[in-house]
Amino acid sequence: MNRFLTYYAFSRSEKLFEDPFFETARPIYETPEFQSLGQYIQHHDVNRITHILSVAYLSGKIAEHWGIDKETTVKAAMLHDLFYYDWHDGEWWHRPHGLRHPGFALVNAKLLCGREVDERVENAILRHMWPLTVIPPKYAEGYALTIADKICASLELYYTKTPQRREKLQQMIDRINESGEAEHG
Ligand SMILES: [Fe+2]
Ligand SMILES: [Fe+2]
């Protein structure tokens, strides 16, 4: 868990944008569609761009450890929550958000990236809410994504719960920003 927390703090630091991982993430990151996600809150005070970058970095690290396709994993992670609404508001068609948003994200991912959304990326996006949605991912890259998503969501909720926890995470992020190292872990 400590390692996950270190990766998570790294993903919240400025060093993230210098990490080799970001070369895969950048083309999606720089689109206006992706940038528009910054206006939506994911968990407490963490916006959706911040959430997605954390999931993309962590799932990439899991892919490295497992020896699976890191580029596919990171690409799927960058697209996994690509839906243009605030899931906390009360519109009927957002409900049940947990079940439906992977499908919305897939449609938007195809509009944004076309054929780059191959079968593995598609399946990982569509199945990332497993086991809430009952069909599991088909490929290892999808498992890396669904695990990273849940770890990041848990850490987002935990470290925004009290001012003390917020401060603790911020100190970790500050230390990484101030360190000379290019990459952690
Ligand atoms: Fe999601
Ligand atoms: Fe997510």
C-alpha cells in the first residue's frame, strides 16, 4: 500500500509531466475535450483531470510490474472517465451513473481518438467499473485499469476527508516537487 501511496503522491506532483509516461498521455491530455473535464469534481475537491492522470499513472505502473502493454493501459486510463457532465447533479439520465458512464466514455473516446481505440482499449474502458458492472475485463490491461481506478478513488476520498489528511498528502506532494529525482518508484 505504501508503494501505491508513493505513486499516487507522485501523480499529484509537477514531476508527473516530466515522466516518460506522460508522452503516451500527452496527445489526449492536450485536447480541448480532455481539458474541459477540469470543471467537473470527481471526489470532494479532486477534479476529473486530476483523477484521470492519477489513474493513468498508477495503471501504467501496474502494467510495468505485470509486464503487459503499458501504452494500451495508459491510453485506456486517459479515456476511462471521458464524459461531459457532473455525476453529482440530479439529472435522471445520469442515473445510475456507475453503470452507465463507461458506455458514455467509450462513445466519447471513439469520437476523440477514432481507430486508436482498439479492442483492448475499448474493452478496458467499458469494463472499468467491474465488479459493479458484472462482466469482468477481457484483458490484463483492463484489470490494471480497474484496480488503479479503485485505489485512486479510495485515496482521493481518504485524503480529502479531514484538513489533517489533506495536509499530510500535500506534504508528500511538496517533498516530491522539491526533490531532484525525475521519477519515484
Ligand atoms: Fe469511471
Ligand atoms: Fe475513474
